Amino acid sequence: MNKPYSVEQHIALRRVSGLAASPDGQWLAVCVQRLDRDGAKYVSDLWKVPTDGGPAVQLTRGDSQDSAPCFRHDGALGFLSNRTPNEVKPDDEADKRMQVWLLPAAGGEPRQLTDEPLGVEAFRFAAEADRLAYFAPVLPGVALDKQREAAAERSKKGPSARNFRRQPVRHWDHWLHQNPDQASTHLIVATSDGQAREDSTPEATSEFWIEPQFDLSRDGRRVLVRRASLGADREEDSALLVIDLASKARRLYEQPPNTMNDGARFSPDGKTIATVRETRSPQRAVRPVLTLVDVQSGTMRELATGWDRWPHLADWSADGSTLLVSADDGGVTPVFGIAAGDGAVTAWTPPAGGGTHSNVVALPDGRAACIRSSLLDAPECHRLDGPGRAAAALARLSNFTPADSWAEVEHITTASTDGTAIHSVVTRPKGARHAPTLLWIHGGPIGMAGDGWHWRWNSLLAVAQGYVVVQPNPRGSTGFGQAFVQGIWGNVWGKQCFEDLMAVADALETRVDVDPRRIMAMGGSFGGYMTNWIGTQTQRFRCLVTHASIVTMAQFTGTTDHPAWWYLEMGGENPYADMPAFDRYAPIRYISQWKTPVLIIHGEKDYRCPISEGLNLFEALQYHGVDSELLVFPDENHWILKPRNIVAWYENVLGFLARHMPG
């Protein structure tokens, strides 16, 4: 019997992943990933999508990574690419470096603007001025024309030693640089044709190691960067630094200790900075707050503090009156407008319309554009015509046919043990009755399972096999208020969150679309931890799948990439003062109670939840005679990203489910 959707179809889809609006608002430059000719990796092209709904046109082609579109003031389109240089002599490593390229407004072939020896990490053009700014790694004490040669020599001959004097030493899947002779990220400015290159931060060492974020004022006079430093709690702070490019004057804006900024943007007139600010505390979960900073005086003003949602700053409206944000909201992720004056919040996309909206950009006529997806439809470009109006589809670039002819989605709520309503989203085959059911637990733990497409954990691939997929939002989930988030903060992971999930499982057993004898549980990261905790606390599930999980608590402390953040998540507790108390919700303590068959999956390059956790779990279960399998991806990190590995992941998971929940 043919299935309506397969993993081979899934990896072959084109992935809409980013966009930029042209200066006149007439079209969007859209980044679209696709499989390369060998089906071994993803490459990316740029497409032109008219905002009036006209047909899309492909702008770039080839086996390169063309990404991060940004328009120049004259309408030319800049982008990052690792394509073969056409105006400079290429070397053997050229395809491993990204440079800024430009597609002329009048059309024609792209041309290379930068030739940074070690590549470019991120860039922006000034919207109304002859200015280009970008982040690039630089070796200290080495002349610009010798950088590439020196880097190649060190890579070939070493030494390979890393010397650290403080945490963190790793981040997600790579080691950080603390040695004074290693390359560090610098802010480079130039004219918009890539000339008159100048290093604006020649002294930089580790200030910009966090994922690059910066902005240029529209007049090109100031650049805004996020500057990292070590906080009092040993986690990284990020403050706002503004550099006047003419006078070289710098201003680092004051902020409370243990504070981070995200998504900072200049207002259209350059007088105000909008940022999402959050302050860390062992006692309270972080609470992101939209904040305005007066560039001249430095005074700060928080917006919409009474709105109990987490804003993700996207853009200013063209007239500077409104901040466009997205926010998780009860299982969906709409777009909201927040008035810069009084902080009034207005829904741009009706929550009842469902879906997940991201990559929101303002258009000059007051409208906006975004990427929208749902559980039944892949990400596509949409136009937002104003408050309260549903997003209008612009083009279908993914090649996916919406699944609403064979699958359906239902939002349900379940009363937990303390009476709190727990939201879940159910995706199932149309007309499903007494079907095998998968309880998918999201990661984070602060996050949300919602009505949005997921490339790595796609419920439709299970639904196509006849499964009902239930994605709950237990304590700690965003989109249900700060008090709900607080329910996971501290060393309480195995308490109310577990009870919420068991309440959902109880409710599932009474549904006509669910076979109560064939329910399993699975999750990744925190969801993997919770799956492990479930394995030690109950035998109610037919089988379990645990990906990138945590099974120890005390041992995990010293191996995860950000131990300081782990102490915060545990409410300030640490394993050195009272290890048994710290480990009270560690699954490894109760491993002898685990009886349920399990598939354990881990990426060897995962430094957030290191593979030692998966190995610990596998050995413990093997020792106790539990039916257990270990699936390791040596070349993957916290996520499984390579196309053929994605196929292997789904084949192993679905094969494991078929063996343990037949029929």
C-alpha cells in the first residue's frame, strides 16, 4: 500500500528558510534550500517572489550555498555564498568560506564583493547609504594578506592544543576559542561595493562569539552590535554596543547584571533601539521583555509588560510606530504589532487561523511579509495585509502538497493533577480509529509544541504510517503564560511536568481514535530526559524512543557545554553540596525499575547533551537486561541534519515502532 508521504519525499522538498524585502516592497528575495545533485547535502538558491502574488522566479543556481539576502540602497541584492570566486584566484579551501556577493539591480551575473581571508559570518547593507558592515574571523598579529596562508599553515602543522581558563569551552557542536593566537570575530566596515575595508574592532577577542547579531542605521552612520562578556553567574551576558563610524566613538549601554539582549534593531529614524531583554536568575525563569533604548540618552523603556507572552522581535514598521513580533500563543505562533508609544498589542494574524509565522519583514506601504507553516503544510512565503487579516499565500516553493486531504489536526486540553489545563495538538490520519499512538514530548524544556512544520521531527511521516501523533505542552511550555513556564524552573523536572504528561496519557486511553494498548512515548533533548524519566517511573507504554537525552544529572553538569546555565535551570542547586538531593530526579538513580523496550539515539558531536549520556543509558539498560538499541550518528550534533542521516533516523525510528506496536 502506497503511503501518502515518505521520508524520501520529505528530504526532497525545497526548504524556504529566509527572506528580505526589496526597497520598494515589490518583491521578496527568498532563500530556498534543496538537495544537491548527489542527494548528499543541502544547497541553497535565491528566488524572487513578487508581493502582489505574481509567479516566482529563480535568481541563482548551482551547487553553492546562496543565503542571507540583504538589499543594498540602490536595489541590488547582496547575499552570502561559497560559490567559486570569479574575480580573485580561488584556492582549495574557497568553497568552505562564505563571502558577500551582489546581484545587480538591473540583472546579470552575481559578482563577489568581499574576499575575507577566513570568510564572512554575517553582513548588512545600510538601507539609505553607501555602507556595508560584516562580521569576519581575524587572526591576531597577522597581516591581512597573510591571514589565509597563516591559517592554512596552522591547520596543517598545528599545534592542535586548546588552552582554557574559564567556561564555556564548547557551544552546541564546536569548541570555542580562548587562546590569544586563535582567530576571533571582528566587525568590518566598508563602502557598499566592498572597498575601503576597515576593522572597527581590531582589539576584539571573544566579544562576538555568540551567534552574530548586529544592525546598521538607515543612514549608515552607526552600527549596533551585541557584545558578549562573562556575567556574574558565569553565563554569558550580551550588551548593546553602538559605534559611530565617523567619529569612532563607542557607547556600551548599561543594563542589569546577568542580562542578555536578542534581535536588537535601529528604528527607521535611527533614534531608538528595540531589543528583547531578559535577566537570568536561579529563582525565576527568564522573562523576555521588549525594550526600547533611546540612542542619545540611553534611557530605557519596557513595552507591553502586562502581555503574558514571549515576544520575538522581527522588525519595525516602515513609519517607526510599531514593532512587529511573533510569539507562541496557546499552540500557535501568530504575528503581533506592539505600539512603540503605549505598548498596545494588536494581533496581526488571528490566532484562530493557526499556523506558525516567522521571518517577519515590514514592507514600505505598511504591510509585511513572513514565512508561514502548519502541521499540514510546509513553510511558504506569505503577505500580511494588516491587523486581524489572515496571511495571504504568495508562492509555493516547497513542492509540497498540503496534507489536509489525508491528515487532520485537533487541539485538545486535559486537566492535570492540580487542575491546570494542559494543551496538546493531535495530528492523525483522517477517520483514524483505535490507531497506535505516539506521545511526542518537546525539548527545551522551555518551548512549545504547536501548529508548525518541523523538518527534523515531522509528525506527518508517522501519520502517513497510520499513527496518531500527540504533542503535549506540559509545564514549562511557552504560549501559556509566565507562571506556566515557571513550573519547570529549578530541580523539579520529574515532578509536575511528568504528572501533566501522565494526565494526557490517561485522557488518550479514552479516545476512540487511540488504541490504549498501543501508546508509546518519545522525545529529544529535554523530551529525551522526560522519556528516560518515564522509563524509570512507569511501564504503561509499549516502547520508548529517546534522542539526545539526559539520564544523569550530576555527571551531566560537567560535560554539557554551558554548565553555568544548567545551575540556573536547576534553581541554583549544584551537585557538589548534596549530590543525592541534586540527583533526586536523575533517571539513572531508578534505572533498575526500567522495563520498557527503548531506542536510544545520539549524535557524537552533540555538546549540549553529550553522547556520554546516551552511552551511560545504553550500558545501564544492557546490564539490567532491558530490550534496548543504540543508534549513533558520528557526524551529527544535537540535531540530525544530513539528508541520508535523516532517512536513516526515520527508518530506524519507524522500524522500531513497527516491531513493538504492530498492526
